Amino acid sequence: MLNPNDDLQVQQKSHRQLKQRLEQQLNTIYAEINLSVTVEDLATELIDTMRLTEQCHTPTPQVNHWSEKDTVLITYGDSILNQDEKPLQTLHHFLQNYCADTINSVHILPFFPYSSDDGFSVIDYASVNESLGDWDDIKKIAQSHHLMSDLVINHCSSRSKWFDNFIRGKGTGHDYFYTAATYSMSNTAVSVDSDKDKDKDQINIEAVVRPRTSPLFRRTTTSSGDQQVWCTFSHDQVDLDFTNPKVLLSFVSIIRQYLDNGVKIFRLDAIAFLWKKASTPCINLPETHEMVRLLRTLIEHARADAVIITETNIPNKENLTYFGNGNEAHCIYNFALPPLLVNTLITGNCHYLKQWMMSMPPAQNGTAYFNFIASHDGIGLRPTEGLLSEKEINKLVTTMQAFGGQISWRTVTANNSAPKNAQAEQERKPYELNITLYDALQGTTAGKDEWGHARFICAHTIMFALEGIPGIYIHSLLGTSNDYKKREHTSHNRSINRHRWSLSSLTDKLDNPDSQHARSLHDINHLITLRTAQPAFHPNATQFTLQLGEKIFGFWRQSIDRSQSIFCISNISDTPLTLPLASVNLISSDFWYDLITGDTIEDICQILILKPYQTLWLSNR
């Protein structure tokens, strides 16, 4: 007979193991911090905040919470507007009417009250922006789609209640922010006195990696005097001080609320900058990596199939470290893919893309790449460091400018031979390309041509076939062009790729089968429909790069059970090319056909003619 106490004993053992694991992680994170609480008490408080004493799952390692059926739509809550309807409801109706059979997951970019940066300067993490809808609208979308939400964890709005309390010197948030004083003390204490604050010019911050050209510190008058507040991104986005464990507890409470409202996938925004330490670059620090592990521990014990994805727009080698040993992020953004693929298609040369592909390690079970080629941000150039030469980057920049794109810059310290105590010279470097993908691919380095749409679809056939989970930006799905009016109105470069459609105008465009918008939606939906039926396109299926020259880009995928092979071969040039199938090595005993056109391969030694930007998905089933 089963003893009812057995389940209780198992549960108690699981909780002890969870608490021990959290304590180990907290000891690593706060090793150099003089905490006002013990790690034992802090671990208990984290468990209580996440309500893991009520329901706790024991995660199974190396389990894939995804398959070839998954495609993520990336969108703002108000990318499509309909009169007399809340934007989140309009979004839900759009998904049901136009993407019901193709898109099963949706990343709604920050849907909270905000003050700037189109949502990434959060005023209140606990509320849905009233102009978009409410939590019920979020829940309805989560009932029909896997929902990804941003956890804007590095910073919040300078107009938030937390920052108001920082200025007042009392209330929740009064000690939540990172200042020059915190930095100068090398993180030896949770809080610092304002009289120890130093002017930014007196602090050696040359080592700090910056994604922007704005000053790092903003002077803020508080009840205890002027303080210099750390602002990695903008002076409206004030950095939170995670050396104070109360900040961690607040975010764990926020995570619990998101889980309760249907969020399955947590996008950790700008996570690489989370921890700061004197005389370091203040990016990708060990404490940051351990914090990701801690958050994963809590989240996956609360929901077994939850997924963490890290947003780290940094050089490719550093980005890969956020997989950890299969114990950090479940997924990482494939940030090198967008610039390398655009570069490939405008130059007609896949050398760099192929070189990068061959260097990428396969994601082990339980982890996956998140592939995208366009997003609400620009096309980042930092991930190309060490992959593209400066000459190639400059060519890419000037081509995008010729196609109507803007360039966002960052400030770096120039290498020079100045004396040690001399002021280091600063220089600007291109940080990202701001342009819609449709316009980015309207031509080559030689100029615009008639192959823009074919080139645009070619980019997606490559992306959908790659190892990983595909994410598609709504303005790629809809073939949206640059929004120059919005860019001019906001004076922000990223606005060029953040168009807001009126539903009536969009419907008119989609009802015209010859419009670029209808063609984009139809062609991309067709590709997704094909993709989701192929086991060889599982995010963790085998991938091998083919050697077919510099104008034909190819790779082989094989399903996990080895029953299906797909050869994905693209002409990435603007001229017809011959493809001797003998160079692909198709197995003679199998029947082969092109998934995209349905054409069969009569002779595995025949020579095919590939049209400009044509892609083949040659499958044996």
C-alpha cells in the first residue's frame, strides 16, 4: 500500500535541494557584498515570493520545450490600430485572421506604462499600458499563443515611483539605483552615503562598455544632495542596483505576476549590463551570468515549460557564453545572423556567413538559438566584430544609407599611446543599422534593382531553415517600408522601423494580391506552413554547412530520428547559376523533391538552374 507520507517526503527533499541551490547561487552573486540579511533568509524569501511552497516543479534537464511547429511573431502591442478597439484586441484578431495556421507564439514588446524608448523605459512593471488594453487582453492572447514578455531588468524609467522615492530618499526604490558612489566603492556595500559621491570626471570609467554616445551619468538632485546616477542607455533609463537584494526580490515578484498572467517565455532585456564593478567593462560579469542561473532556477521550478531568452547584442563569442553549461539561458538571440545575412545578399558573396556558420557549435538539448533577421531594434553591428572586416562593415553601412537607412553610433575609447594619466580619446563607431528589412534588401552594393522582393524572401527561406527557433518581426511579415515621417517626428533612428498600421489601410493593402504587403504575407506564411511539417527543421536537428562556392549558400539538416534530410540551397546572387546535384551528394536510393515548388528530382546527377535568389529545400520525404 502506498504511504501518503512518501509524496510529502519527496516534496520536502525537493524543497531542501532547491533552497540549497539558491543559497549557492546567492553566495556566488553576493560574494563581495556586505549583505544586511543572510543568504539562507534571502533564499527563503525568494521561494516564498515565487510561491514555490505552494506548487513547485522539478525541472528535467536537457528537455526541449520547442519543436519545428514553433514560430514567434515579434510585435508591439499597437503595431496595428483599429478605431474603437483596444490595440491588444486588434493584435489578437490579426493573429487569428491572418496567421492562425502559421504563428503559434508571440513576443509582445513591453506593454507596460513607459516614458520613452517605445516601452523600454518602464514606469510600472505591474500594469498594462491603458492605451493598449489590460491583463485580461494579455491572458486571452496567452491562451491561444505561447507568450513572450520582456523583463526590462537592467533599468527603469526616471519617471517611475521607484525613482521618485530615490529622489525623496524614502519608500520602495529609495536605494534601488546605481550611482557613481556605488561604482567608486567597488561594490563593497549595498548602499552608499551621498557625501561619498564623486563627479564622473574623477572616476576612471574608460573601461566601461557603452552601447550609446550619451554621458554615462546623469546628475540628479535628491533629498540628500546631488547624486550621479548610472544610465547605460539614456538619461530616462536609470540603472538598477542589483547589489541590493531588495531589487532582486522586487523583480522575482514581477516574474511571479507575469507567470500568473500567462507569460511562458521571458526575454531578459539588456541583461549583459546588469552587474557593475569598478575597473571592469561592466558587461558580461560573472555575477550577471550567475544571476541568469538564479532566475532560471526560480522560473523553471514555478513553470516546468517556461523558457528564458537572453537579449545580449554583443560580439558572437561573448553571446554564446549565455548558454552557460546548459544551465543559463534556454535560448540566445543569434545576433550575428541579421548583419551577416544582409551583407551576404547585398554583396552576392556568402563567404563570411558560411565561415560563421561553420564556427557555431550545435545547441545541446535543452538549449536553442533564437533566429531573427529583423526586429524592433536596428541591425546590430557589434556581433560582427571579429566576423566582418572594417572595410566590409563600412560597405554595409554606406549601402544601407543609400537605401534610406539611418546609422546609430556608440562611443569607444580609441587605442592611443597617450600617457597613462592623460584623457583617453573617444571615437564613434557604427552600432546598428536602422532600416526595415524590406528596404535593406531592395538592391545590392551596386544599387537598387528589380530583385528586391525575391532577395527579401530568400533571406527568410534561409532563416526558417537554420538550426534554431525562428522569430519574425511583424513589419517583415507585412513587407513594411521605411517610415520616414515617424523618424522625423520622433527624431529617433529606430522609429524608421516601428510603423503603426491602421487596420483599414493594412486590410486594403492585403486585399491587393499584387502589393508588396500581400505578397510578403502570403510568401512568408507559405514558408512557415512548409517548415512546421518538417521534422528536419526541428530547432535541435543536425546542421552541416555545404561547400558550394561563394554565390551559392547551402546547408544540410537531418531530423533527430534521422528519417528526413533537407538540403537548403540558395542562390544569393542576382544572376542565374548552375547547381550540379552531384556536388550535393543526394542518396540515390531516396526520392527527392523541392518542398517549395513541389518539383521532383528525376536524376540525382542532373544540373539545375537556380534563378536569382531562388532557394531549394530538397527533401527525401
